[in-house]
Amino acid sequence: MELLIANNIISSHWDSIIAICIGIAFGFVLESSGFSSSRKMAGVFYGYDFAVLKVFFTAAVVAVIGIYYLDYLGYVEVGELYIHPTYIWGAIIGGAIMGVGFIAGGFCPGTSLCGVAIGKLDAWVYVLGMFIGIFIFSELYTFFEPIYNGYFLGNITLIDSFGWNPYWTIFIFSLIAIVAFVVADFVRKKIKKVFY
């Protein structure tokens, strides 16, 4: 959207309206895909439903191919895109906390809000837990700050860090996604035979 505004294709006055429309569409797609169900979301950890894995892998592959294709066509400069800064300790500890929360609650932060929107009680409890966690973190920020800002690596990507060719990296990542889909289907069928 920033690209469209920067090139005067659309007016900057429309950015909030477009963002709301994209949010509504995203929520509709999540709900239509069944991602407001904690059983479906947690299924990836228990081996009976890999829809989450497939959707996120597909989104990542399509996005990275799309970005580099637009870069090739001259519509986007990959080097000009914002890269979120990397803090190793925050990423490891935060990822572990979110992983435990994901398994225990059956939601990620985005899908929990989708569940709240349709009135699911477990989603309300999950979101309440998130707000309690946010409150504790904000109140004890000075205590958590050394961990939160620890081991700063800058605005880097794996491609930059290892000096990989981006096109080979995308190709290999796409192959990994295909293998993950095949393995996921194999595991799901095995689990289905055992439990159903």
C-alpha cells in the first residue's frame, strides 16, 4: 500500500480505509478457513490437522517469490524494504512463550481475535491472558529490558547473514515447503488410522 501511495496511484487519505478493508478481508478468510477454531489451530502440534502449516508455508513462499519478482520487474527494490531488527534473546524467549501459549490455548494472537469476533469463550480467555501478559511486561519492563534488547544483530536477513544467493534460497525454501506438505499428509494419515 505504501508503494501505491508513494507513486501517487492512490491518495494518502485512503490509507486507513484500505487498511480496514484489508483487515476485514483477512478476518473473513481466517474465519472461512476455520482458523477461529482452537482445535484446528492446535491440530498441527498433535498431528491430526496441518492446515496451519500449509497456509503459513504457502503464504511465505508466495510472498517471497512475489517480492523478488516485483524487484526483478523494477516495481519494488528489495534493498529498500524495512527489515525488522533481530534481538536473539527476545526472539528465543518470546518464541518459546508464544509456542507454549499456542499449544496450551490453541490460538495465535491473530486467530484469537478472530475467535473473539465470533464470540468463542476460549478465545476470550486467551485474549485476556495476552492482556495480562502485556500488562506484566509493561510494568516490569525495566527488569525485562536487558533480555528484550539483548544480543542485537541489526536489521538482517538469513540471506544477508550467510551471503546466500536469494534465488537459490527461494528455490530451496520452496522445495522444503513441498517436502513439509508431503510429510504432513503422511503423518496426518498415520495419526488418523491410530485415533480414528
